[in-house]
Amino acid sequence: MEIKKNPKADLENKKATFILIGFATILAILFVAFEWTTTNVVKHDDTGASAGLFEEEIVPPTVQDTPPPPPPPPAPALEEVLNIVEDDKEITEVEIASTEDDQNVATEIIAMPEPEPEEEVTNEIFTVVEDAPQFPGGDAALIGFLGKSVKYPVIAQENGIQGRVIVSFVVERDGSITDAQIVRGVDPSLDKEALRVVNSMPKWTPGKQRGKPVRVKFTLPVQFRLQ
């Protein structure tokens, strides 16, 4: 009769397992043996006076003082050049020289007298002025000129016509006579002769207002009388 073994009781099948467990156990024992060391721990009491010996000395950071900025250069002195003149002379030019920094720069300022504004030439006709226009030689010369220049019209003589013709005209700035007109007439023949004589007069001395020649309106009576 053959003897059969129970598979659970067969230890040959678990041999490899037991070997692995053995190696693991041995390794654990070796690991514990190496780690299990006795060390003498000496506790030092650092409290006390010696504590101050090991304190870290705190050194404040070094701050470098920034030097103050240099003072600004003094303002350059203004050099003024004045021309001393007599009281009766007019100062027409003033020079002022100035320098800045290290550059020799001079600024020249010239003060010129302002020109007097020119008066506008006007075509206004004045009736009253400061200096009235005048015939060359005066009133006596004017009466003499009319006496010699007037020619009595024949038709007026034949009809016995006489009287005073009043003529107005403008004495221009150059003394010439323009715009002769009859203000009050007597007869067409006498009026025409009066206008002819007035327009033939030489240049007058022009009238002036504020020292300037201006146009002036003048009225002149021309007398026609039969003898």
C-alpha cells in the first residue's frame, strides 16, 4: 500500500518561502543592530554669563554721507555804460552791456527817438484858418489887379447895367485858384467877366492851419460901375 502525503503537510513546497522569510528576518536584525548605538548625550547649560559670548554682533550698515552740492556761481554783475551829455543835447542812444557765465556776450540796446506821426493830408476846405490866404502884395495889389484886368462888357454898358458880382473860389495848398463860382450875380455878361478875371489871378499865398498849408474858401466882390 502506497502512502500518500497531504499537500498541506508537504513542507518541500514551502522551502523557498521559508528561505525568503529567513533572509528578511536576518536583514531586519542586521539593520536594527547597526542602528542601535549608544551615544552619550551631554547637555550643556548655555544660560548664564557665557551666553553673551556667542551672541552675534550686529554691525549697522555704513552709510556714506553724500557731499552737499556746490553753491551756485554768483550772478554776473551788469556793466552799464552811460554817456554823460550836456543838458541841451538830446540822448539818442544808450548801450547796456551784460555778460553771462564765462561767455563774453554783449547785448546792445539802442533807443531811438520815435518819429512824430505824420498828419494825414486832408482835402477839407476851411472857411476860417489861423493864417488867411493872401494875394501877392496884399489887398492893395488885389484892388489894382482887378482895376486893370476887368473889362466892362459892351452889352452891359449899352443897357446901363452895373452892380457888384460876388465870386467864391478855393485857394489850394499850392496857392492856385480853383472852383470859382458866382455867389450873387447881376447880369450874365457881368458874371462871366467876373469869373474870367478871378480865374486869371496869379497864385496866392496859401492859408495855413497849425503851420500846415490847407485849402481855404475865399469870397471876393467884383464891382462894375458906369461913369
